Amino acid sequence: MKKKNLTPAQTVRAQCTDCLVLKSYNKIEIENCKGDTCYAGACPFFDYRLGKRMPIKIFRQFCNHCMGGNKSFVKDCPSTSCKVYPYRFGKRPLNTIQE
């Protein structure tokens, strides 16, 4: 059976938890995040970290930055364990859990 992807909100929550090096989701720690921990400049997930509905294209922005701004590298991203990986094209993957 194929693993289901996280919803966009779950993905942002998981990314924030990883970025802040938390063992589990901690709302207080994530609320106190300044948005500059792992992302040079403003984190694209910052405004959405507490559950605000977000455009899926934000994930593409995150991946482009991760790949040094080279959009063609996003397609061949080797980080399949990254929480954002299924959303790297800025579109909802087919096997996403429905919200």
C-alpha cells in the first residue's frame, strides 16, 4: 500500500517542527518562531505556520530556495524524505489525505 501524503497544513506543521528541531509539535514554540531559523530571509511558511489556509504554490517557492534558485533542480530533488517533497511542483499530489 502506498503511503498517503500529508495535507498542506500538516506538511507546514511538520516542516516547522523539523526546522525548530522539536521532538514533537509545540504550538508555543512555533508561535514564537521569527521565521528566520532555517530560511535566509523570510520563511515562506511563516504566515501559515499556525494553520492559516495557504496557496499550494508556496511550497514551490520553498523548494526553489532550497535548490539555490535553480528551478530545474526541483524536478530532480534527491530529498525524498523531505516533508515538502510531494508538493515541490506547487501542486497538490494525487495521493493526499483530504482535509
